[in-house]
Amino acid sequence: MTDVAALMVTVHVPVPVHPPALQPVNVEPAAGVAVRVTAVPLARVAEHVVPHAIPVGELDTVPAPAPDLVTVSEKV
């Protein structure tokens, strides 16, 4: 069995006074300076060097490469 009261009273009491938390004083930050640095290499490295299979100005590869396997395409 549980006993219950027919009357319930809730009382609010004042909260004890607490001092404010210690916080640093707000200050304006110093003015900043924007700096942009771009590094450029002194020389570029060539990906292709002599002997190159395609002479400058030509688009044909000599000799023509042979395919490694046969490809069959079919439209259904």
C-alpha cells in the first residue's frame, strides 16, 4: 500500500546570492595585417623528354599501338 496526501504544498525560497563568475575583461583585438605569399618554382620539370614519340605539331603516334585484346560491341 502507498499512502498519499490529499494536499501537496510547494514552497519557493529565494536563491542565495552568488558572486558573478570571474571573467576576463573584454578587449578589442589589435589590427591585423593580411599577408599573401605565392611560391613559384624557378624551373619547370618536363614530363616528356627526348626521344618523344610524337614530334611537335603532329597528332599521330608512330607506330600505331596494337590493342591488347579484342573488343566486341553489340547493340541490343
